[in-house]
Amino acid sequence: MSEAALACDGPAAALHALVRELYPICRSLTGDGVRRTLAALRRLAPLEVHEVPSGTPVFDWTVPDEWNLRDAWIRDSAGRRVVDARRSNLHVVSYSEPVRRRVPREELLRHVHALPEHPDWIPYRTSYYARSWGFCATQRQKDALVEPEYEVCIDATLAPGSLSYGELFLPGSSPEEILVTTHVCHPSLCNDNLSGLAVTALLAGELAGRPRRRGLRFLWIPGTIGSLTWLARNPEAVARVRGGLTLNCVGDSAPFTWKRSFRGDAEVDRAAAQALRRLGLPHASVEFSPWGYDERQFESPGFRLGVGSLMRSRHGTFPEYHTSADDLDFVSGEHMAESLAAVREILRLLDANATHRSLSPHGEPQLGRRGLYRALGGDGDPEAVQLAMLWLLSLADGSCDLLRVAERSGLDFDAVARAAALLLSHGLLEELPAARGGLR
């Protein structure tokens, strides 16, 4: 997809075009499919690709061997491919060992996965850390395997190589960082998670040339092992993280779901609630659970980085999840564009947020003699900014950030932020550093 197409067609068309381009690529935890995908994303965002050798220890895990699939099929006695990976890369269990031999029907059926409740859908299955082989087929295909013997072939390599992930750091004026991550390991599945790849790539490219207070670190990583690898390799960057979000399943028509951080009230949790409310987007919030995507690793006991997760349909809760029905028709550019707007607003609020302490805490300082009321002309709502100054001075004991002030007062966040800027410029407030884990 060209930059001209992006400029002419707008984000909705550009997002769906990118998903359509990436859809045929066979991705897994490792391999050339991930590299091809990162190369495509790199046209939109100037990400760096890292290669971590197989066998590298990352905490309690080890970077696995690299897997690449060339071809796979099940052939009947007439030599016809009755299951063919050229038609869908979901037909092969990801990380299957190479195999080519004739197999009795009874043995073959033990290696073929299907969905009886959805007889025309192909399931998505993996065997990352247990050596085996297998196929996925529609139930109709599986039921048609009636011959006594079939020839099977999985033409793949599973050998030492490397794990690939993409990273883009956009520095800010402060050392604090916000994480935005999405998983890159799924094959031809659009909502989970080509939608996340597309939204993050377009957003990262959009924000790359803009000034910011907090650094932004975008990661395109294979699930679990990718986040563990990044965390193990980057302790200095980890120490600067003040929160963030993972992005998955953001292309379908369901209302938004925000999965809270482990503590449930981190800065990003409050920014997400404020952003979705400000944009008028229907949404629900759910508590943290250790089932999901890489927020589990960022919120593990040794880190607790204050990372939540933005979704539309929740993973594992919609029928199309991890099946061939999660296709190009299941997602839309309009819904992905809406998701992009939501993430953009969350990041804007996180960048503008800050915690202050009053430098005149003994009673209310006299605002009139400092000309602060006269400073309220121009854009925005002067009355709201005036009231926001009073709320800020009342709450400026070092425990409330701007998001909390907006929540407590019922005022618009931007009015509160403008009031804080005025009070700072007149020496009535000082800004405090943010705590690790996104707590204020």
C-alpha cells in the first residue's frame, strides 16, 4: 500500500487494504512470514527488526527453533489434494514437524482437527512447544476422509534460527515511556490480529514526526515469547515504562472492551475510560485476568507495568475466534479506523496527564492579583478553566493526576490540563514524576 493511497483514501480504506495485503502470509512464532509482515509494516512506520537466536534463555523460557512452512497436503489414492495448505495456511497445525508418508485412515484422523459445530470453518491450532504434526480441516473435509489410506506431506523446516520482532521508539521530552504492543504471530486471521497490526502501524507512522512529552515504544511481537524476550533484553527501557496497552481484535463491529491492568486503577485504565467516553464510543470494562495476550507478561509480579488491553470482541468469546471465519469480511476499515481514533486519544491523554503539588498549600492563593482570570480569554470554556483551577489547587497534594481531577470535578480533561498549565506558569504548582506501574 502506497503513501498516496493512504492520503487519498483515508484511514478506513488504508487499514483494510493493509489487512488484505497481509492476510495470505503464513505467520507463526518465528520464521519468514513474520519477517515479511514486519517488512510490510515498515513501509508505514520506521520500525527496527530484531533477531534473537534460537536457544536464547528469556527468564523461565527459551527462544524456540525457527519454523517455516513451504507446502502441506493430504492426498487421496487418485493423487488429489483433499486438504491443501495452498488454499489456506490454517490447514496446517502451526509448528508441525516435517512429515511425508502414507498413513492409515484411523491414524490420520487423530491428526486432523475440525469443528463439528461449524462444519464449513477451518480451526486454527498450534503445537509450539510440543513436537508433533497435524492438519486442520472443515468438518465436511474430515467426514470425506473415507479411504483406508492417505498420503500426507508437511514440507516444513523446524531448526535453529531466530525470533523476529519489530520495535519503534519515539522519544519524548521526558524519560518516561508508554508501551503500545500487538501480537504478530497469527496466520490468516483478520480480527485476531491483523487488525491490531494495521492500527498500530498506521498510528505509529502518524505519530512519528510529532513532539511529545512521554516517549512511545511500539512493539510488534510474537505472543508470550516475544514479550518475554523484549522484557529480558531491555531492563533499562522497562524501568522507564509508566504504563501502556496491548491491542488485539479491534476490527470487528462489537463495542469496545477495555481489560484493566492488574491493579485495575492504573493511569492507563483511567485514560482509556476517559478517552472512550470523550469519543462517545460504546464500551465495557472487565477486570484483569491471567488469560489473554501479552498484558499477562507486562503485569506479572516482577514487572507490574500498568498495562491494559483494548479490544472490540473479546478473545475467545466470539464464534469466529481462531477459525477461518475470522476473514476479510469479518472486519471493516471503518471499525479499525474507530479503533485507531480510540488508541490515539488514549495516548494523547497519557501524554498530557501529570501529577502536581501546590506550592501555596495554606489556603487558596489569590488568583486575581496574578492576572489568572484575565488569562482565560480565547479558546475553550473560560468558566470551566476557572473552576478547574480551583479544583486543581484543592486536590494538589501530590496524590491526584489530571485524570483524577477531571473525574472528581466532572470537568473536561482539556479544561483541567489548560488550568494546570496556567497555574504552573504562575508558580502555583509543581509537577511530580510519575510512579512506575502507571499509578498516580
